[in-house]
Amino acid sequence: MSKPRIAFFDFASCEGCQLEAINFVEEFLVLLGHVDIVQFREAITEAEWDIDVSFVEGSITREQDIPRLKEIRENSKVVIALGACACTGGVNAIKNTRPLEDVRADVYGDKKDWFPTFPTRPIDQVVKVDGYIYGCPIDRNDFLKNVQLILQGKKTLRHNDPVCVECRLAEIECLLTLGKPCMGPITRGGCGAIDPSYGHPCTGCRGLVDDPNENAAMDVLAEHGLTVEDIRSYMTIFNSFRPEDIQ
Amino acid sequence: MKKNIDIHVHHVTRVEGHGDVLLNVKDGKVEHVALNIVEAPRFFEGMLRGRAHYEIREIVSRICGICACGHALASIRASEAALGVEPSEQVIDLRKIVLAGENLSSHFLHIFFLVAPDLFGVKSVLPLASTHRDIVVRALKLKKLGNDVSDVIVGRHVHPITMDIKGFTALPTVSALRDVQKQIIEMIPEVIDTVDLIASVADRIPDFKRETEYVSLGPIEGSNEYPFYDGIIKSSEGLTYYPAEYRKVTNEFITPDSTAKHCKHLRDSYMVGALARFNNNSDLLRPEAKAAAEKLGMIAPVHNPYMITVAQLIETVHIMYDTVDIIDKIIRRGILDEDYSYQPRAGTGSGAVEVPRGILFHHYTYDSKGRMENADCVIPTTQNLENIDQDFRKLAPMILDKPEEDISLLLQMLVRAYDPCISCSTHQLNVRFK
């Protein structure tokens, strides 16, 4: 049996998720023994199509990204959204919360028309996506678990239990009780509650659980002394994208 | 022979982000040569407006996966200057380790994964995994070491967790610091071997010189530290500035070919990064790094931009030894439990930090509630872009007699030498709110 042909692509992003993928030595070398990497612009010059699994990092932020993403979809048996930017729009979607003309003028002044852009969207708003690896950045262990599942033709992990569940299991002191704006109650788990384990509130980078009770979460945060303005702001660092932004 | 050449390298590989190399030659004359930045702009400015002081570094570290800690640090320094917050000596020492880890990790990634394949005549590091497995294993180990050094302080290099304005949300234990110090000491011979390895293939580094202006941090008065975290702005033309005066140096301008801005100071362009730091501050390197420089034939000032990679390698030697000493200092002092709370206030401030690709500026204005009114950020690659174009204009006419494939490779190798961080360069923060 020939080895699966995998590829990495990126759109608007920091490329940190691809870097995380090569940030573990032994596992990466083991992985190399099981797959052929046929496209990975950041690391290799070769570029071939006919791909089994494409990992796509980044959000879609302009017209010219769409045909490129569709080409990747047409040439790949499986497309996986890699990281927050691809899964949920990530921090790139914060720009959707302001009028685009203002945003462009802020950066490029009277030259703004040279640089077209449109509201940020996750990749599944443009093409069919077969699986998601969440997080900003992706969690290494979660990535490896998911890669094993993908190579066996199985579905990626949905992680519908909030970060709080893992936090409790790890017996970490609740940051809400310390008055910190933690997104743990409504954020997808799977990261081992990494932020709270370092005394840092969860920023919601893995996206919200299915059907999150945002109002209840806001009530909990407000009970701990945070203003509505603070809470709304913190909630939108990673979770600004709304489907109606692009209709 | 009057030659016509039309080179368009779409999305140069083995660089961070998306850039195209263009060369048009008509009747033996270069009509156009440029690096065009085609990365999607991300408009970070809109993300910061009105945001609370404690959210800022969270967002800006996402500008770049390679220099996430550097962005976080420049951001924190700008915020502290604006909010009137002074970090403790312990915090500064820990931050220096974070920055050291990031510079190590990024330099090793560049040297081994992005540049070495050209020196060994292969298309990527992957074929080297079978022909030179020991080198690839060393590359991965050294890259990981850099990450581990940052991780012990900030939890995760991409993107740092614990690092905040004034302090940290969690401090490392002495035993964790000792472990990472031991790892560094164990890996020093691997770095010295790498110096010998690169010295053995140094004749494959293209010979090309173009003198330019070199801009980096310089030592603050009375300090003899090779500056990464703290310093004044220093130009090789003999001028110095305070970080808050950075706009006098950067003078950003916009070109239609590029979603990133360009910069110039006293000459047509200037260079930032490892070679600029080496040229401006090589007398402050540690003896071990000076010895490596001698082995590699590097005597400042070096005017060959292809040697940026070699300057990075010399810096890794310096950083390895220096970090061992900083950790010793922290362990001698013991980990102190300090109060990292502060009150926001209105103010304006700048932060300048040497990240892997050069000097990085963040500049913020906060209102009285500690919400962002105005932010500006000038990225190393943005500062280098004009210098790359100027190098191209000198280099291209000199190599026209070579086969087209070789011309293309030399131009791409030049781009790679600068280790451009294109995602960063288009992620401008220039906010001028009315």
C-alpha cells in the first residue's frame, strides 16, 4: 500500500500551527515514515497535486483566496481545517466587527483601494471541510491524536465538552473565582486546559461548544465583578465570526 | 548577446509567508526586478481599537507564529512605557530567556530548514533525512531546544501563555530552570559542530557585496551587553535614537506591488536583523561567539547579505552561553514571589526589541481606562523589504550571463537569506484614529 500523500497550505494566519506540527522531534520523524509530504511551502520547494489529506491553516479574507482554496479542495480527498483561523476565523475575524472601509483606511490611508479585502470567514464557509483541529495554536497531543484518526479514515475529535471539564479534572483553581475573565465554561476542550494550568484565563481560542449558553456565561462572569463591556470584548478575541457577516 | 529574461517565481518557498520574485530583462537590460509581497493583509489595527490593556499582547502575539514571543515582548514594553509600569529585575531576566529561546529556535529553523538545502543542493530538508540523517536530527533537536527554553518560562512558545504586562501569571521552578540549563549546556557541542559544518560549505554561499545602512539596538550607556531586550536605536551611519523616536528611522512608505510597507532612513534603504546586529555590536559578543566568527571568516562590517545566515549562527553561540549565565543569576537570587498587579492610566509609549529578523517597534496610546486609542507597529521584514529590492537591482545585472535557473535560484536565495517573515510584515498595526 502506498503512503498517504499529505500537504500543508496556508491563508491569512501566522503559520504557527504548521510550525507546531514540526515542533516535536521524534513524533515528526515517525510521521515522516508513514506519509509523503507533497506540498509544504514553508518548509519544502517540491509541489505536487493529487493529495490524500490537505491541512489548511488560515482564514479566507479576500476574493483571490477563493479559487485557490477550491483548487486545493478539488485536488484533495480530505480537507482538514488546521487551527483557529481556519476553523472559526480566529483573531482575523475581529476586523468584521468594524466597517471594512474604516479598517482599510486605518492601515493604508488614501491608498486603501490598492488592497482589497472582504469579511473574514473560516474555510468551511467556502468549501466542504472534512475535519477540524482546533486551537490557537493547535495542541500538539490533540494534533497527533487527530492525525492518527484521519489516516485511519475516521472523523476528527469534536471536543464538545467545555474547557472547564478538563480544568476540574486537573484540579486547577477556578480563575473565575479570582475575578479573571475566563472563557472556559463555553469553549471547546481538548487542550488539557493549558491556559488555566498556567494561571492564565482561557481566551476561547478553540471556538465555542455547540449551542453555547453565552448569556449564562456572561452572568457568571458578571457575578465575578467584570463589566459587560469587558466580557463582550474578551469573548470576541477569538469568536467574532458570525455567518451573517458574509451574507 | 542581448538577452530577454522573464522570471516570475510564484510564492517563494522556504520562507514564512507569500512573496513573488519578478525579473524582466529586455535586450540585456534589467527592466524590473522586485520581491512582491502578495500575502493577504490581516488588518490587525481594527483588532486593537478600544481593546483593554490586558488583551493587547494576547492579540498581537498572533501576528506571527515564529516571533510570537518577540511581538508579545515589544507589546508589553510599549504598554509598560505607556502605563507607567516598571517590571522587576527578575521579570526582565526571565523575559531575556524567553527572547533567547525564540531567537535560537528561529535561527536554527532558518539555518537548517530554509537555507541549508540550498547549500547542499537539494530542494528541502526532507531528502537530507535519508542522506544526512544526523544533521536533520541535530536540526530538529536544536530547534526544539529553542522552544523548550521559551516554554519553561511562558508555557508555550507559539503563543506564549504566562507573559503579561509587569509580570507573569505563573513562574518557573528552580528545578525546571536547572533542567533547561542542562539541556543548553549539553547542546553547545552540537552548535559548535554546526559552526564547523557551515564553515565547510561557506564557499557555496554566493559572493555579493552591497554596502548599506545597518540598524539595530545598540547598548544603553554603561552596558556591555549585546542588546536584544534593552537598548537604544543605533545606525551604522553613526546616529542613535531613543525607542520613542523610532519613526525618525523607519519613515514608512507604501508601494502598489506590496501589501507590506517599505522603510528608509539615511540611504536608499537599510538592513535590520542578525547581520545588522553583528555589524553594529560584534565587539560585545561573548568570546565563544567571537571565536565562531573568526572560524567563519566574519569580520565586521560584512556587506554580503547572503551572510545573514552566518551571523545568525554566530548569535546562537552567544545566546547559548549567555542564557546559561542568566539562568545562574536567577537561581542564585531564588524565585521571588512578587506582586504583578498594576493600575491602568492614560499614556503613550514605545517598545523596541531585537527579534530574530531584526528590530521590532510597537507604539501605543491608551486612554484613562487603559483602552487602546492608537497603535503602530513596525516589523523587521517591512524595514528590510526596500533593502532586498536594492540588493536585487545591484545583483541582477551582475548575473545575467548565467542560465535562467541559476539566476532565479540566486534571487530566491537572497530572499531566503533575509529570512523574511512575510505574515508579520503585512500585519500592520498602523492605526491613526481620527
